[in-house]
Amino acid sequence: MRFSLVLVAVAALTEAAEADSDGTIVALKARRLYDGKSDRVVSPGVVLVKDGKILAAGDRVTIPAEARVIELGDATLLPGLMDAHTHLSFEATNDWAADELASLKKEPTERALEASRFARATLEAGFTTVRDLGSSDAIDVGLRNAIARGIVSGPRMLIATRAISARGGHCDPTEGYRQGLLKEPGIDQGVADGPDQMRAVVRFNAKYGADVIKVCASGGVLSQTDKVDSAQLTQAELAAVADEAHALGKRVAAHAHGSEAAKRAVRAGIDSIEHGSFLDDEALDLMRAKGTYLVYTPVPCIVDRLDRGNAPDAVKQKAKAATGAMEATLKRALAKGVKIAFGSDAAVCPHGSQGGQFALLAKAGMKPLAALRTAMSVDAQLLGVADKLGTLEAGKIADVIAVAGDPSIDLAAMTTVMFVMKDGAIQHQLAPPRPQAQPPTPPSSDRACKVFDRLPSGACPKRGQLDI
Ligand SMILES: [Zn+2]
């Protein structure tokens, strides 16, 4: 296992791509283009890229004769996606107890190597920028820096280092263990008591590399000793976090499932509420009035995963309650005009699977293009990078992806990303889809596909077959 992780790291090292920096113009061509902010898909789609930046994008772009043309066929060009809530430092398995033990036994170096795989999976799913909201042992710091230097492939990362927590709260790393087993945490592990220590922990995180501040204002699903909707920090503590972070030019994301915690966080001036499962009308009205984002994290795998993994009953019940309430809360938030941002909480569900979340946003009532915008122009505003990223416009960084088909008609297209460019460098590419005029690849029945290994070569599409 360790040996294979080393191999993966070496592979990632050799695969980290570099953009053409010699003035070459690259023209990306596809049947359609969505710019990430407007209300329509245009056809055909062209994006011109030079020196890592977008020169022009749209349906009326003339391709210069000297350009290197990449023809993507029956696909839709989109801005590189963003995810405002990931944890690239780890990924849950279907075994609760094994995960707990691994978190105590694995070396940070081993977890860092695993994290490089999660980063690559995220990038290949089309997410070229993430806001990573909580790590340990500075794994996020090293990963962010290694990706930025081109050592490993992954999304551009804005990181929180350690989440800030009440003692014994959802993000206290020793919560659930007996007294004395682990060193009692202090600000170096994100745990603080009172407004002055809250300021100290913000300064500590900023000192050691945080781009954004993450605070756990309420209880959570996966913690074992708290109520999921309990308010864990006082109004004065949250005000100190927000004031200190903003003074340092950093935004604040607050984990909050329950209404009281969310209201305190919003009143304190934090920038986004993460999860928001049980928000009442007063909390949503306050968010609407203050312009606070709701980062909706449906984590569709969690109930099944906890059941199969023999998680504690209390945790399973909390997961059912939170995920069961989320969609109705999102519907009320949409009706009130609260800003909805895209965040997956990936780590709970597998890294790279978050493309399936767009369909869940549509299921709650968002139009397909509005659902897409959550991970484009909306997240770009939440992350404070809208001047550089989030849309296909001249002058922006060339983060461009392509999905087969038309996601404005079928959001399932977002689960198969066929092309990923980041900073003008191609990171991932599958063969273009066959033109629609051709008959589909036989055989058509699922049953036949399940036994494709026994069929003649090419009779059924194999996972990975299109890799070039
Ligand atoms: Zn999270």
C-alpha cells in the first residue's frame, strides 16, 4: 500500500502539466459554451487561450490562423468549477472504526501522499479551485503549495488550516476520546475559550498559512458527544473571530447546522454558513438581509456509508436528521432569495464525485444554469476571486473544462468531465464524444454491459476506455 502511494506521487509529479508560455494561441472548440454567469448557452463555443489567460470566449470568436486548435466535438465548454467546501486531507471509508484508528496511527506524510490522490481526482472532476475548510498537521498547507508549484496535480486551493472550535465542540480534535489519552488541545489545534483566545487562534492560523478562517459555530454530524444543532460559541466569541479575520483581510466560513448558531454567526458578520440543515425563517431572513451565502452540502452518500460502516447510533441518527432536513431548508432559502454557493464537504463522500451535486440543486428547484452558476460565478464571489476566475471572459485565468452533451438540458453531464485546463495547461482529456447522428454503441442493455468482459472487444464502453 505504501509503495503504491509512492508510485502515485511519482506519477503525479511527472504528469503535472505546464501551460504554453511561448505566446502560442490555443483555440478550444466545442458545439456549445456557457460563460458561467449569463442565462444562456451559446453555440458554437470557442475559447482562445494565450499564456495561461483567456484571450476571448463566446460564439463569435474568430480563430487566428496560427492557433493550435483542440476540437472537443459534441461538448459544452464551461469555466473551471469551484467547490467552496472540501477536505482534501482525507476521505472516509465504509468502516467507521478503521477510520478512527487510522487517524491516530497514520503518519502525516502518508496522509499527505493520499491527499495528492484526492487532489487529482478533484481536478479530473473539473474542479480547478477549492476552498479547503479544515485539515490537520498542515497537510493542506503542503498540498496547496505543492500544487501551486506544479509538483503535484490538483485544484488551486484556498485553505483554512485548522477549523476553530469550542472546547469539546464539533471541531475539537480530541472530542470523543477519554480525558488524558490525548494532549488537551489549545489554539495550536484550533480550540479556544473566550473572545481573546478566538482572536489568538485566528492570528495563529493566519501566521501558519490560512487563506480563509473556518469556525465551527454549531454541533455536527460526525462528532460523538454533541447535539448536531447546538450553539457552541457565544455571540462575543463569533464576533471576535469575524472581526479579527476581516481585519487580516480573510473571509470566514461558519459550520452551522442549527438556527441559533447560524444567527449568531450571521450577526457576527461571517461570510458563509456551511451546511445550514435546520435553518429557520428568521435565520434565512437575516442571511438574505446581510448577503450571507449558504453553502449547501447534501452529502448524498453519508447515511448509507455510516450504516454500512457501523458508526455509533447517535451519529447515524444525526446524519439522517440533518440530511433529511436539508432539501426543505434549501427550498425555503431559494424562495427568500438567499445566495446559494456550491460546496460538497468532499471527504465525507468521495473526492471527485461532487459533480453529481448539480442535479440535487435542480431537484430542490434551481434551474440548471442557476445550479451551474453556484460552482462558477457565485463561488468565485464567495471566495473573493471573481476578478480572476469563475467565468469564461477575456482577461481571466484560463481554467476551462468541457463536458459531453448539454448540461443545461441534462445535469448528469456534469458527472463526466472530458477536458480540464487549469492556468492554460491541459490536465485531463478524454476522446471527444461520438457525433449524435451515429447510433449508440451496442449492446444497449445494462445486463449485457455488466458482462462486457466476455463480449468482443469494443462491444461495450469500458470505464477508462476513452483515455488518450
Ligand atoms: Zn466540512
